[in-house]
Amino acid sequence: MILRLTSWSVSRSSSRPSNPPSPTQTTFPINIAAVENSDGDITLVRQDNNTQLFYIHAMVGGKWGSPITIEGLNPPPSTNTSFAMLQAPNSTTIQIFYTAENNTMFDASGTTDNGNWTMGRLASDTRYGVLVSPQSGFAATPWIVENAEGYSFRVYYVDRTTQSVQELALDSGDSWTITDVRFSTASSKGKVAVAWVQASNFSYTDNQALHVFYQDNRANLVHVPGYNGVWNFSQNSETLGTLVDGTYLATSIMQDVATNNTLRIMWISPGKHLTLLRGKGISPNVLKGFQPKGSFTNPIDVVTIKGSQNVAVADVIGGTIASVTPGGDIRVYYQSLQTPVSIVEIGWDREDWYTVGLAT
């Protein structure tokens, strides 16, 4: 999930990459994550499962550059590791979170133009105690804490021992902490996605929202919103249907109070099509009387939408997926059936979904 923070916008013609790099050969499935930079450019990271290496694919000025290998990760990522990324608003630094030996979570940071990344303190701060359920996936997001400088971070993962979704936090000047926020029991292979709605005045902490999505132990898709850091699981949690166990998830949020901050949760269906639910990401603290539960549509297969029939078919049912929201448009990334060693870019221009081209 990436929050729209700039007025940069892309048109259908200008957004199509003119020079996608040659794809890195890899085994399947490919794992990916994406962030939007403050200037509206996009960074995509993928793992080569033959070598365990991460590759940066950066879009600058609407064009994809050549891939850069991320170095300095010690210990190295596990093969086919789950990983997550975030980039705080107005920052040039990207944070990456991955699992290594014993499914222990580690973090590192770096920039899109330099492959020499620096390991973070997450593992040491938590005494190497963030143990992720094998084959599960996790999500990361910026957050704002009142009276704190800069941005805080939140990570949501499936704990190996409790099999519940657990919150991990880093606030300004503090250490990484496993918090008391714990969601219900999840699928051992469940993937987590998160969408952050920044404060309505775009500056302070009031009226922030986080929307966490994951699969429970019955493979139901669960949505849990939190408002201003307060979670009311019994009142606000809802199930949104059943997915193939272990399905990867991606979110997008349209930061626009006039449309109740349209929220989308996306995945690859058993028919290998991009599928989504559309709901409202607004906070009841902003829209008085708003009920957090019940705002989502039924699943929408985008190829059934008029004008969107030619969206690329995916290669892997429930496979890895990432999304960003540059300038209010949406970009989605996944493995395509036609070019399975590559990642395809799908666009939404506020009217139609369409295949942009290859991103890697």
C-alpha cells in the first residue's frame, strides 16, 4: 500500500515503460514488493529464488532502469522468503523486512540508486524473537505518533508460536517492540496486507486509520480497521469471503474524503485473474455515523469490467502481488502467464484497468 502524497499523475500513454530491463531468470513463484517514492516514481523489488538475492527495479521519470542487486544483507534472506517494504513520505530511504534462518525477521535500509544497504536493529532489539510462521507473509507501513519526530513504523506478521497476527512497532527514538496488539488466529500460510489512511489534515495524528487484512485459520479473508491506534476487534472485525489458503494480498487507498477514502484489497483468483473488493477506508471519527463493517462490494474480477477485458492473466493462483497508488491512479504487479519469468504492470486510470507492460 502506498499513500498518495503528491499531485503527480500519470496518463495512460505516458505511464507505459519504454525500456523495461531484461528479466532475471528465476524459479517460481517470484516474490515482490513495491513502494512509491515521494516524487511519484515507483520502486519494485523482487527476489531471485535461484540465488536468494533481491533486485531493485526503479522507475525514474516514468522509465524503468536496469536492475540493481541489494548487497549487505547479513544474514542473507531465506529462499522464497516473504518480505515487505515501506517508504515514509518525503524520505529517500526504503526499509525492507525479510526472514532468514529459523524464520527470524530482519530489517535493512537503503536507496533505489545504491545496492549497498545497511542492516537495521529489528532482530537485535527484539532479541531475535520475531519468529514468522513458515510460508506466511507480512506487511509494513509508516505511522505517525503524537509529539514524536519523524515517522514511526508498524509491521504485521503471523507469529510462528501463537499463529496469530502480531504487531511490531518502532517509534521515533525507541527500539523495535513486539506490542500487545494481537489479532485472531490466522492461517499458518496466511499473508497479511495493510493500508494506511493518513490524518485528514495530512500533518498530524488525528483521524489516522490502519486497515489490516489477513486469512484466518479457515482461510476466510478478515478485515480489521484500527482508528488513531485503537483496535476494537469485537466490534469492527469482519470476514469478506474465503480465498485459496496462502493467497497473497495487496491494498490500495485513495486518500479522498469526498469519496470516503476508497479502499481496495486485491489478489489473484483461481481463474488467474486480478480480483478485488472495494470498500470505504474512511474513519468514523471523520464521517460521523459511519459503520466500519459492511462497506465492501462482492469480489470483482477486473476482466469482467467493460473496457478492462484485456488485463493480463496471472501465472500463479493466489500468487505474489504488489500495488502502489501514484497520483490517484493504481499500479498492480504480478507474474503473468504469458511471460512467467517477468513481472507485469497493470494500470487503472480511474475508469479502466489495462496492461501497461513489463516492469521486470
